[in-house]
Amino acid sequence: MSITNLVIIVMALLVAVIVLVTVADRLHIPYPIFLVVGGLVLSFIPFIPNVHLTQAVVFILFVPPLLLWEAINISLRGLWANFKSIVVLVFGLVITTTLLVGVIGHVVIGLTWTEAFVLGAVVSPTDAVAANAIAQRLKLPGRIITILEGESLFNDATGLVLFTVALSTLNGEALSPLHIGLQFVFISIGGIGIGLVIGFIVNFIRNLVLDDATLENTLLLLTSFAVYLIAQEVGTSGILAVVAAGLVLGSDRLLLSSSYTRLQTEQFWSVIVFILNSLLFILVGLQLYDINKAVIQLYSPATLFWYAFAIVMTVIVLRLVWCLLVFYLPLRLFRKGRADLPSFGSVLIVGWSGMRGGISLAAVLALPANFPSASLVIFLVYCVILVTLIVQGLSLPWLIKKLHLSNEDVMEVMEMKARLAMARAAVHALDDILEQEELPAPTLESLRTQYSRLSHLLAERLKQDELDKDQRQNIHRRVASIGHAQREMVEVERQALEDLFRRHEIPEEIARRLNHELDLNEVLVLSRQGKGKGKGK
């Protein structure tokens, strides 16, 4: 394929992404699900060129930056608090899923033990990209998101070792439990060690050398690819290496970066993550035509349906039963009265959120040329990806609503309390600021009035449960009016700046710098009003 054709295909995919994501937003559907469905539909259009998703493309181009940014933003405190739950999912559920899917694949479908266990190893780990892309948009409680993200970040090592062990039996090679254990330690611990070392080195460079947001973003992007390739080259887990590096880089993010750098970094990575996520999911959807064409010649549609049904139901039901038996029943039976025990609803959501994605498909695409029944195994893996992404992903919002698990109200109260504490701290600090900065009295009084009024409104808003409907609406209107006035002032300042620039009274450099300050102020005002992504106007 020529460079020109490749560029045209990428451009066409991005156009499709823009259209599909826009429709998904209007329908209030998580865009990864809609992109997979859109890719499915596009794959059956005759003039659409075949775009093959290879293992190298997924694991080298897509996975490193996506996993690094997710690891940077995950809560280390949340990981530690839910360590036991994550470990049970990373090891226990992955191994159990591999074994049970292997048994079903052998007994029901007739695969050899090697083929069946390879299938089980590929579909056992959840997908970090899919889990993060869907869970974050459903306003799940923070604990559930941390468990799902932590599980999907770390369970690939377990699946990778099981995948390698199952493939080794293809050539008649028998591995002892000791050899399997040593292999797992080397792949996982080695990858984590490489990631930690490189993460600390990169943090050292950021601290001593870099003071530029553009260079820091370039360094982070370079780090994601470098860590993965180095770890893979020495035979360890590149995925775990990237995750470990991201955890190190995220732990000191607030200390090593200025506010401007953090703002630009978030904007830069939001674009990178969106483009990579979108292309990955639409490419997953586009694979169906080739996969279907390869397997339909060997099996009837009815046979393929029942094979897929058996594997998909095994994966979904096992996860639900596992979460119920491991997380809910034992704690309820033996630790009654504990306020911190997980609710049935939260356990059900964790059990229903086992999305698989492009990583599973990339793993199965790495099967050797001499692998028997490769087309059927790839087809079954694809069916698991489709059902878990589409069926479970689409039903999650409804299930969350029915179980009353959305954290939107809780997060709003916590944000209001934080803003109230910040406003009160500002009021108390104004006298000290006056002495240090020698501000004029009118300026000080204006600032004190502004923060005092804000503190009063926030305190009233936190007491909404004690007020009637009219009072609550009145408080909301007053808070919104302050934000509206602030936005109006920003627009007035921007218009004055544009007039000065058009009259050639200020150079373009100054106009750009002042306009950037106005952009920052407007973003701050919009965030206080709960509006984002430029939709405040």
C-alpha cells in the first residue's frame, strides 16, 4: 500500500469517526460502542477498502500511549485501597476463565486442548482501553472505576503467560509448573522493573531539564513507545512496563509540572487519546468482513452462532458468578455490620463490565501460521469482543440508573465543599496578601466581597436538602448569574483586545498572549459551571 493510499484511508476513517461520534453524542451512547457498530456496517460496503488490523499495529502504535496516559491518571490511593479485589480479578478470574473456556471449547466445540486453552487465554483479560473509554463516561462511582481500570491494566500479564504456555504445547513442548511460574515472574516482574526504572529517569529529566509544556508532552509520548519496545525486546511484558512507568510519572505530576504545563498536557493528550481510541474501535469493527469470509466457508451460520453463544455466555456468566461468590456472599455472610462492604449493585456492575477490545483481537492475530482452526478461534474471539462491548456497554447506563449507582450527585457535593473551603481560605488570607503585596484598600475590599459572596452561595447550595424547590432554584440562578457575568466580562475583554489588534495598536505576540489568558479564565468559569469541551457558549 502506497503512502498516498494510507493517508487517504486514515483521512476517511477520521471523517467516519467525526460523523459517528457526533451521532453517538446526540444519542447519549458511549462513542466506542457506536464506532464498533459503525465499523461493522462499513465493513459490508463493497467499495470500502479492506483495512487489516495486525498485532504490530495495535501493540506498537495504539497500546503504549493509551496505557501510559491511563496509568498516569489512575489513582494510586485507589489502587492500594482496592488491591485485594484487583488481585483476585487479575489472577483468579483470568486463570479460571482460561480453564473453563478451554473446557467448553474442547467439549462443546471440539477444539483440541491447545486450541481451546489459547482461546481461553485470549478472551480472559479485560481490555484497558475499552474499560476506560466506556466506564469513565458512565459516571460510575470512583471505587468501581478504579477496580475496573486496575484490573484491565494488570491482567494482561496473566493472560500473556497462559497464552504462551498454551502455544508451547502446539509443538509438543511440555512445561513444568516451576517453569511456568518462573516465566510468569520474569515476564511480569521484569516488565514492571523496566517501567519503574525508566519512569524515574524520565521524572529526573523533567525535574532538572524541562520547563516547556511542548517538550514535556513530546517526552511523554516518546517514553510510552520506548518503554514498550525495550521491555518487549528483552522478553518481558511491554504492557506492564508502560503501566509501571505511567504510575511513576503520574505520582509526581503535580509537583514536577507547572499549571500551564498541566493544562496544555491535558489538552494535548485528550486529542491523542481520542484519535487513537476512535481509530482502534472503528478498525475493530472493520475486521468482521475478513474474519467472516475466512470462517463461513468452513462452518454453517447456525453452527457458528451456537459456538459463539457457548463461548460468549461462558465468559459473561462466569464473571458474574465469580464476582458474586468472591466479593459479595463471603463478606455478607461472615462480616455483617460493616459499613464499607460492597453493595450488591456495585458487585453486579463490576461483574457486568468485563469488556474486551482490540488487545484481545491483536493477541489472537499473532497465532502462528501452523495453528489449526485459526479462523474459528479468531471468529470466536471477535464475537466475545462484539458482545461485551456492544451488549454490555449499551446496557450499563440502564443498569447503573436502575441500581442508583451514579456518582454525579456525590461528586457535585464534594466539589462544592472543596470550592467552599477554597473560598473561605482566600477570605482569611486577604489581609496577609495586602501586607505582602501592598494592594490598595478598594482592591482588597472588592476581593473580600467577591469571595465572601461566593462562600455564602456555596454554603447555601450545600444545604439544598433543607430548602424547598423555589429556594434551591433561586440559589442555582444566583450562582449561574455570577458565572454568566464572569463570562460576559471575558467576552468584553476579548472584544476590546480584538479591536486593539485590528487598529494595529498592539503586536500579534501580545494579542496572542493576552487572548490565551482570556481562554484560561473562560475555561475556569465554564468548569465552575459544570460545562466543558467548549460547549458553554
